Amino acid sequence: MAAFSETKVTEAAVHLLRLRDGKMSYLKLLKLLYLADREALHRWGVPITHDRYVSMDHGPVLSQTYNLVKDGSRVWSRHISAPQGWDIRLLDEKMEPQALSPAEERLLDEIFAQHGNKTRWDIVDELHELPEWQDPHGSSIPISREAILTALGESPEDIQAILAELEREEQIAERIGPRAHA
């Protein structure tokens, strides 16, 4: 369903951390997750995390995921450490994917292959060039899915169809409630 899933985003973060030997700058992790969500939206019309997007000083961010990094949670904190300086690390590598699909795992692998060897600041600079990012001057500005899809070159008709489908999925998720792994 189309609701934000703490479990799914934790699985995605764990997957990326495993590719980086269990430790990474949380800023870099947030950027890699944003790039993966953006590409999933482009390829499939469905993001991986169903998070909210915002422009922050260091580029686009998954809002709820950022809160998990800062504040932890029941699922996140079992598998990923609180930030120590700029870094977070894997606490429990035993988390097996339940919510991530094999296609989503492959997409995360692709994003890591493209950007994993870059510094967090190199990635920040790249994301500052994305058309959907706006300088919030110390605050945050929401980024709409429509703005992302427009920046990716989707047609207005395709954008409206994707947004309508995502909205239908979100309405269904609200009516039936979260899945057991959400």
C-alpha cells in the first residue's frame, strides 16, 4: 500500500548500510534514499518509501526518514544507531527484507553503484542541481511529487495518472490501516 512504512525505509537503509560495510554518514544515507525514491517514482510511478519530500539546506530530504535518523523509533533503533557525529552504523545485520521487493533492492544497488563512492558533500552538490530543489534558507520547503515528476520529464498526462493512482492507494491505506510491518 501507499502508506509510509517505518519497516520498509529501515530495510532500505539497512540495505545501503550493508553495501557500505555497516557505517555511513547519515547525510549521505538520506541523499541515497532520496535518489532511490526519485528513480522509483520515475521508473514505476511508485516511490519506495512513500515519505514526504522537503528541500533543506543540504538538498532534498525524505522528511519522516530524517526524523527517524534524529529521533529513532521502535524499528529503526533496533537496526541502526543514533548519529555519532555525522555517522550512523548498523546495529543488527539480521534484518531480512520483508517489505522491500527484489526490484527495489536492485534499484538501491544501482543507486549505490552510481553514488556510493562519492562524498556526502559531492552528493549534496549534485542534489542542489536538481530542478525540484529550492534553497529554503535555513528552513524547509515541501517538494511535491508533481515537481519531481516534472523535473524527470514526465508528460502532464502521465503525471496526473501517477498522482491519481498514488492518491487512490493512500486513501485505501488510510481506510484499511497499516500493514503489520508498517
